[in-house]
Amino acid sequence: MNETPSRLVSDLGPDDAVLPFAVEGLDLRGRVARLGPSLDQILARHAYPAPVSRLVGEALALTVLLGSSLKIAGRFQLQTRTDGAVDMIVVDFDAPDRLRAFARFDAARFDAARPGAADDPAALLGRGHLAFTIDQGPEAARYQGVVALAGQGLEAAARQYFQQSEQIPTLVRLAVAQIVTPQGAAWRTGGLLAQFLPNASERRCPIELPPGDPPPGSTYEPPQEDEAWAEAKALVATVEDHELVDPTLSSERLLYRLFHEQGVKVFEPQRVRDACRCSDESVRAMLRGFPPQDRAHMIGDDGRIGVTCEFCSTFRTYDPRDFEN
């Protein structure tokens, strides 16, 4: 049965929101994320080169897709540590809606990159690892998943993570663009995550055998990929980058384009916003934790300790005498 959208996300505005969906006919569950003003605000604070901004935009979209699945208060963090020109990216998602991010890059290495490499996210990252951390407070166990970055981008690394660690057939699509608006250029990012979650055990996607020839005389044939999952992959493969970032195309309309023949259902959208967790109190607590000799090295020419938040770029100054007792 075909199902038309009952309420458009554009009624609430298509930006800075995550839309959960389900396609029961394909045993598919997923989310679509769209970031506009929040992404623009985060990137504006840092004035990264455009290729670095695109990479941070991808990381933000991926974090929102994954972090928004937290059902209770908690924190989800995405972090990369690599040997590339962009050697670190950190994105924090504080449930239910707070988002912040920063990247660290070597300007000299970025400027010296071979032609075309600076526009290649995989080349900017280089080799290292991508880590996902879930912290739901002192009463819950802290979880961390790690996947190697070995010349692939964040989208491919996320798919690899789900394949190796979660063993859930998963599709991930990410896109970032800078568009021209009446107010000037603005950054946008979008992402789609779809997972195959069949209810019946006989419909689970089979695990492929290791490569190699079957034993002599064997009549065994490897099981075929589930037809529903094969159809879902084919449909998601038709999504183009511009559809994920188009401000005139709501998430519901995009999902309807993809899955209307199977009967797609959407659920209540979840808002996200640019919000740093730093505060004067937290910075003071951090400074109190340093040994006196370390704080002494932090004192500037004006006789005060200056601290800049890496995420929101807020600069605060403190009197060293406040921490002597």
C-alpha cells in the first residue's frame, strides 16, 4: 500500500532536524539528518578552509545520525585521530539536542598538499582511526567502538564499522555543500542512515564465507542476499548529494521519493542545535585541577590566565590568585 506523507517536515523547517523512518515492507529502519544554520554557526567560528569545513560537515551529519538514537540523556562523541593534514576531528552530541564540533589541521601540510588532495576528504584524513563513544552517565557502562581509517572517508568508514562491529547491514550517505542565499554563502549538510532489521531469523542477511574454492565434491551454494535488503540498497544508491542538502526538499519528500511504493512511515522529527557545554564554572574546575607550576606557565603578559574553548572559541581570562588556595 502506498503511503503519502501525512505531515511535512517543511512545516517545521527542514533544517537542524533528524527524521526517523521505517519501511516495513523492506524491514528497514533509519534516519535522515539535515543541518543548516547550526552547521553554519559552528563553521563560522573557526574559518576553516573550505575542504576542512566539508569534512567537519560530514562528521557532524554522521554524529547526528548516530547520536540521535540515544533514548535517554547521554553523550555521543565522534573522534578521529590520524596522520593526515586534518589530524583530529571531535564532534559531541549531548542528548537530546546539543551539538558542537572542532577540527585540528596543519595549515602548512594543507597548503603543500598535491593538486586535488586538499579536496579529497580521505586524503585529508590519512591513516589512523575513527572512534564512536557513548557515555550515558555513571550508572551505565561506557561504550566505545573503533574502526581503522586507511585511506577511506567517513562515509565508508561508518559502513565498515557497522559491518565489522555491529553486524547490522547498514547504509550511510553523507553530503555537504555551500550554497548561495540572499544573505550570502551558507553551509549545509545532510545524511541518511538505513539499517536492515528483519524480525524473522530466516530473513537475516547471511554472513558470506571466506574467499576460496569450495571443498572438492561439495554441492553447497552460498545463500543469496536477502531480496528486501538488495532492493533497499538499490533504492538508497539512487540518492544524489544535492538531494541531501537541498533546502527546498524536505526529508519527508526525499523519503517518499525513495520508498513510496513500499509504504514509508515517518516519526516525530527531533531538533538539534549548536550549543557548547563549556562554562565559566567548568573552566575554573579544570584550572584548579592543574598543579601550581603548570598554571604558572599559563600566565600571560597581562598577568592573567587566558583559556579559549576549542569548540565554541569563547575566550575567558582568570586571575591566577583565584586558584592559589
